[in-house]
Amino acid sequence: MLHRRPELADLAAYPFNFDVRRKRNVEEVRLASDAPLRITAGDDTGGTFYLCAGGEVLYGGSEGESGLLGESVSEALETIVGLGDWEAYADLDLSLDDAELAAYAAEVEEMIAEHYGPSLDADRDRLLAGLGLRRLPVRELAARLQRALLRTEPEFLLLNAEEGLAYRRLDELPRPALYETVLAPARADLDLLREGAAGPEILADAGRRAGVLRAAQYDRRPGDRPVLRALVEQEARFGGDSSEFRLAAVLLGRYGEPADHALLRSLAAEQPDLYYGLGGSEFPEQAQELRGWAASWDDSEFGEDPREEPEVFWARLAGRQGRTETARAALIRLLDATGPADRNLIGELASAFREIGDLWQAARARYLHASLLDEPFARGSAFASAASAQRCAGEVAAAWKSLRRAVATLDGPPAVALSGIGWDGLALGATVAEEHFRVAHAAAAAGLHPEAEAAWAAGTALLARLPGPLPASLREAAAAAGPAVAPSHDRPGPGPR
């Protein structure tokens, strides 16, 4: 409608700052979920209104702030036009009584009218009527705006498309803690198991089992013993020596029942890894000692307060539950907030991103992790891992830069050696050489011919430094890369070493 009615488009642009003629990004952006975005309008501050795949309207500000404004263009326009300065309502305390809210709204209107003039309200009515939209009460519009803002994450998290950094939240509204979000479906599953419903379906799903165990950890009830026995048996069968098996065993062991002691001993006897998972020789021989063993492990390893677990733990559990966007948004926020002291966390975040299939963010984390390491062997190895992650994410040019940095770090000066053996004489040498050929192959496929040639040449030179025999995967990578890099003539591959 705004494109067909220039007079309405003019009103929408000024004073309501929704200009369909402004369709330029300050920077390239994308959604973390990789769902499509389309620019629908802009404002006079450099901000952009995006239309999402489901019709939702997302705002991205020029200062790096973002938030969902409505479930549709119509809803967003009712809010933008109806409130005038919608950002003034993003954090407003809606417990204000009617008189207080009316006074606040009048103050906002007065500030706009100072620049626009006395026809503001009449022009609002004219624009809404021309668009076939409703004029709704301020309280209703503000409440709807805040509901939309709270829906921004995880599905509508906006990122800088080049660096992968998330836009900050447009509001400061309170949100549930991540552990509450993750535990909510787990508590529902636990209730079903307590009622004897949906047991096989829940017990067959490793992610749901993990959630149920955490729910049981923080909501302990005397009648949970049958549920915990079933979880112990299922984890022993499919999970092996995992933290979930140990948690299930500890929760069950706190009952101190001889039958449960016998069950745990039989499982440990059948599977050596479970024996060590239960503490090996620390596991009590006598049933009467079971409760004390479980209490000790509970206090040292688990506990009853979900706030004691780090955010990355809950993000990874969300991923295991199949809640990929919840996990992704939390992990990106965590990565964005890291600093030089967080290198161990960054390494864990890289693994967590890979678990949910986000290779782009995994590569970003791997590179950042490598950059923070000091010891040359660890740093060089980490840059090689970063190169592999970047290649898998399609960032081939970046992968080649990381690979060169890996070799430069390892070659020194001083050259890295362990027990008198140079790094190229260790397994790392073959790994780095193989990555050269994989990068060369990927670069050739992407049309990055200078990078492909350079990676091939460097990989071939590195081969001459390696002791034999060469791993089969290295020989296969070199053989596959040769024709891709230079299909017009033969490339010498590594020999039969």
C-alpha cells in the first residue's frame, strides 16, 4: 500500500520514521538461524526494518541493536505509528496505572510534536485509516511491542554477516534464565514418567533422558526411585560411562536400597567402563554404604542448584534436546562476551557449535581460541584446527591464512620440537600436510586459484619433510587435490611411502 500511495509513504516516513524509500544496510547482516531476510524500510538514523520469512518485522539499528517489532507488517505499523516514538516504550514499566501511562504518553507526543507540529495526531489517524489499520490504546500497543521484543531470541537473532557478532538487544526487559528455558520441557517429561506415561518414547531419546535427569536432580521426590532405575538401565545400555549415567546412579544411590546397590554392581561387572564411571574401587562393597557414597558424589559433582552449572552447559543441553536455535543464540552470546582469560571456554564453545552443526561459528571460535594460546605447539596445532573448521564452513581463503599461520608458528624460530623430534616428524606433521591438500582442493572448487596453487605447493613441500609411511588419508587427499588444482596437467602425488 505504501508503494502505491506516495502521500501515505510520505507520512509514514515523516514523522513516523518508517521510510520505504530507504532500503540500504549500514552493514551486511544475517539471521543466526540463516533464515531469509528482506529489507522493507529504513529510518533516518540508519536503522533498517527487515521482513522475515514468516512475515515478522525485525528492526536493526545503526548502533548494533536489534529487536522484533511485530508478527506482521500491519502489526508493526500499528505499533510504530500508534506509539510515535516506539523505542520510548521498549523498556517501559507497564505496571504504571492509567493516569501515569497517559502522562508518559503525552510527554512522548509533546516531544515529537515539537519538531513536527500540531497535526501529528490527525496525520496519525489519516495514515492508519489509509492503510486500513487500527488505532489501538497505548497500553495495548506497548504490551504487544514488548511481547514481540521478548520473542526476538532465539529465532530472530541478528548477526553481522562478516564477523558473526550478534546485535545487542534493543530492550532490557527481564527474561527467564537459560536453565529455566532448558529445564521446562525436561520437567514436563519427568512428570510424564512419574505418571507412567510416554515412558518408552522419552527413554529412547538421549537428549530427553539427559534433560529428565537434570530435572530430577533439581526436583527430588521420594517416589522417583522407579523412574531413576529405568534411567540408570537405559543410560547403561546406550550412554555408557557418561555424566548422565553417573548422575542417575547417584540419584538412585541416595535411596540406599540394597536392590539398587545390586543393580549398580551388576552393571559395573558387565561393563568395565561403568565400573570406572562409578568410581572403580571407591564404589562400596556393602549396600549399607551406598547412601554415603551417593551423598559424597552428589555434593562434589552435582548438587541441587541449577545456577551452579555454567551457561555453556545449559546451551549444550538445549542442543541435545533438539532446540538448536536456543542453543545457538546462547552460544553466540557467550562467545561474543569472551575475553583473553576465557580461552578454555572458547575451546568448549567451538565444540558446542560443531555439535549443533553451526560450522561458521565453530570456525570463528576455533580461530579466536588459537589466537589466545601462547605455547607454540598448542598455538600451531590450534591454528591448523581453525583452518580445518574454516574450510568446513566454506571460508576457504580464511582457512588458507590460518594454515599458513599454523606452519609459521610451528616452524619458528624457534622451531617446535617434542623430545628432540620436530613437529613435522610427529603425527601433527601429517595432519597439517593433509589439511594443505584439502584446502587446495576446496580453493580450486571455489575458484580461488592462487590460494589453491599456493596450498598445493606448500603441501607438496611439506610432504618431503615427513617420515614414512604416510597415512592413507593424506595420500588420498593429495591424490584428490592434484586434478582439482590443475586439471590440465598431471600433478605428482606423494609416493608410496
